[in-house]
Amino acid sequence: MTRDPPFSGMDLVSCRNLMIYLDAPLQSKTLQIFHYALRERGFLLGASETVGAFGGFTAVDRKVRIFARTGPPTRILPDLLKN
């Protein structure tokens, strides 16, 4: 997913229980990729996920873990996709 993200212009990204298996740097990269992939009013959904300190999302419903993308799309730098 972080090496060759196959998506963009998405309305919804659902990542149930994905982030809990990633360390902090990989979580940050993944959130940046999801932010880039979502449309302006796109949503990130996850049962165990949190956006932490990443400022690109705002909570729509914290209990159900629904977040909306805010701001312009994140610029994905070439080194972001290297692993």
C-alpha cells in the first residue's frame, strides 16, 4: 500500500484495524497517502484507527471513528513511497 498506492479521487477509505499494526512513522506515511487519495469531501473510516497528530482530517464522529479530509490534498513526496 505504501510502495505503490493504487488509488486517488476516492470518496471513502475504510481501513478497519490497519493502523494498529503499523509503527508511528508508517502510520504517518499511510495517513498522508489516504489524505492524498481522498476527494475534498472524502471520508476516512476505521474502527480502531485514529488520525493522531496528523492535521489533515477532522472528526465527523469520534465514537464510530469517521474522519473527513480537510485542506488541500497532501503532496506525496517521492521519498515517501520508498521502503
